[in-house]
Amino acid sequence: MTVLRRSGMATAAMAAILVAGAAGQSAQAPGTTKAQASGMSAASSTATTPSKREIVVSLEDRKLALIEDGAVKKIYPVAVGKASTPSPVGTFTIARRVMNPTYAHDGKFVPPGPRNPVGSRWMGLSIRGYGIHGTNEPNSIGKAASHGCIRMAKADLEELYPQVAVGDTVELIGRRDEETAAIFGNPAVPASAQDSPQLASVHAPGAPAVHGAAAAADAANVSAEPSTNVSAVASALAVAGAL
């Protein structure tokens, strides 16, 4: 009977702790100090509240911002789609991530390395054929020069890559507005009308890619593992994309 009473008391005490926790109160378990109880509560709160990440790209500013929990963490210069192959506009998500991708096009395969057109990292978007990636043309950064994708410098790309995950939101904004002004500030040098990127009006994940006047824009196949074996590359993760 004594054991049953003690067990009942322990169960009641545990229930009280759980109720107090659910009510957002500070409950102290037997045998713990207030500091320990507070630390346990803080750790539990942190574990159940992951950071909310978002990538915002201003096509007009040619800049990308990493935003975490509503605060701008860092801003990077990027290259965006040129007039004949514009970048899509809308809200998408990161659909896949590939390290050291192999590039394939028209039967030609480029292994990971400085000559790879998509660089050392690929972050494919939920709109097929577009992604955030590196480049073998670093001088294009800051310009409207791509086939619609968002290009980044190697160091910036490799810094950003581990900070994002599949499912993170990516917003591509075509024209400057209050949101982009608040994030990126006023442009130092306004883009000329001739060099201003033409925009593809695409607003829903999964919508067909819009390439403007360039119906024959280059398509890229990005595979997860470098290989000289054509069949192995073809059977690896493939993403049709515009560079």
C-alpha cells in the first residue's frame, strides 16, 4: 500500500508538472534547482521553435537576401535573367539541393570544377527548370545575364547553401516596391532601361517555365554525383534548367 501511495503521489506530481508546462508556467521537478528547471524549459522551447527562413530576390536590384525570423541576415549580389530569357516572378520553395553537380547538355557532360556552368552548388526551385546556383562566368554577377536562374559568386553560394533547406520559401520580386526598398535600400545606381531585366510572369509553383522570346534556351541537366559514365549520370538526379 505504501508503494501504491508513493506511486500515486509521483503520478500526481508529474501531472501537475505537465499541466503547469502546458499553461506556460514554470514548474520545478523534484530534485532540480530553479536554474535547472528554467534551462530545461528554455531548451525545450528552442527545440520546438525552428527558425523560419526565407530568400528574397529583387530582380531589379540584382540582389538576394537571406531572411531569418523576419530579420535580414545577409544580402548577396546575384545575376538574373536577361531580356530574352527572363527570371520568373512569384513565390516558390527550395525543392532540391545538390552539392558538386554534374552538368549535362546535348550529350556533353561537365564534371564538378571551375568550368561547370552551374558551379559547386545547385538549389532547384519548385518551378521546374529554375534554381539558385554558381557560375563559370563570375563577371556576370550583378547583371541581367542568365537564362532565368539566379547566379551567385562561388564564395557567396557556398556560404548560403548550408543555411537553407528544402521547403524554404523563395520570393522572386520583379519590380521594386516597399518590401524590396525596406530590405535592400535605395539602389546606388539605377539600372538603365536597356539593361533592365525583362520579367516572366509566373506566380504558381509548378507552372510551366517562361523563357520569353528564347524558346530554344539552353536546358541543363544537373546530377547529384559526378561521373564519366553517361548512363550513370543520366540515371542520377536530373533537373532540366535554365542557366
